[in-house]
Amino acid sequence: MFQKAAKDIHTKTLWDIDFEKSLAEKLINKGLKKTEIAYKIARIIDEDLSEETHTIIVSQEDTDTINYLIKAIKYVTGN
């Protein structure tokens, strides 16, 4: 999602050669439009959330890491 937003905002940058190197150069040169990228990511997330509802079902017996994190998030959010 971040890469898509960065590529959409910085269309003249050669991202496909080495994304991490191009990103580092932008950061070092203070040329990365972080606010615009953040807004773009927020819009992508907002559009994704409005498209359909996702339901996650977690068994109380499951003890793997993913289920632990899901249970923790549900607990913190009161769900």
C-alpha cells in the first residue's frame, strides 16, 4: 500500500529499479512528500473499508501468534 501511494505521488521517480534505494534517496534529500503519501494511504484504507465488511472468527482453543494478536486487538477495541 505504501509503495503504491509513493509511486502514485512521485510519478517521475524510477521506483522499479530499486524501491528501497529510491526511497532512501528521497528521505535523505528531504524530497519525499510524506503528508501526501499518508493521505493517499488513508484514502486507500477508507475505500477498502467501505467496500465490504470482513469478519474474523477466532477459536478460543487456538494459541498461535496470529490468533493471539487478533484476540488482543478485539480485547483492546471492546469487540
